[in-house]
Amino acid sequence: MAVCGSCGREGTRVRTIFEINGKPLPVPLDECPGCKPGSFEPRWWTERGAMGWEAYPNQYKARRMPDGSVGYFATDELRADTEAKIARESEDDRRARENAIARKRQAVAGARRSLTQGEQESIIAKYREQEAKGIEERKARLDAMAVGLQLPN
Ligand SMILES: [Zn+2]
């Protein structure tokens, strides 16, 4: 333990200042959280966080472990609450799911709409064109066979 030269308190956090802004002080100055609290980090800054069984002792059961130490185990209630929190859908998840459903519905609706007159005529024209081409190829093949030629496939 150190003793603060300014206020006389005893503690582990005493700081001695020899200069301020590069100017040496005529006499070194002590300060501690008792006399200069604004000069030190708050207590929570340096202290460890509380464990779950320290913060919420009624949500844990203490059990003696085989090595003699004490173990803390979450109650079934805390475990169920925690699992529910993990499994619950977040706002982002919900929005993403709704967007995915809306996109799927739009895609299905787009696929099911009936063809326009122009689209029908275009498809029929393409089909007739391919059919005519196929008939010509078959005729050419038959003509070639008639004179004893074999055309490549
Ligand atoms: Zn002090």
C-alpha cells in the first residue's frame, strides 16, 4: 500500500507527478482517487465484469465439484430463457424472410402470366421456321441417299 502525499489516504492507486506539460514541478505532487477522482479511470474501467452467478445468483445453482471447488450451473428456467432468446427471430431476420417471400411470389406471378399476342406469334413463327428447316434437311438427306451419298449428321 502506498500513502498519498497530498491527502494522506492509503491505497493501491497513488500517482506521483513530477512535471506538468513538460515543466518540472518544484515539489513532486501525489494524487489518489480520494483527492483527485477526475484524474483516475472510473472503478468499473479497471475491475472485471461480474459473472452471471454473481450478478443473478437466483438464476444459478451452486454444486460441489469432485475436486472440492464450487461450480455454478444455470437453472432450467435460465437455460430455457437463453435458448428462447437465441432462437427468436431478429428484426433483420424477419425483414429478410419477408423480402425473400415477396421476391419468390413476384417471380412465380411473372412466370404464370399468359403470353402476349406478340410473344405467341413470335414463338409460333420460330417453331414454323425450325420445322421448315428440318423438312428441308430431311429432303436433302433423302435426295443424297437416292444417289448413294451419306451426309454428315
Ligand atoms: Zn490523495
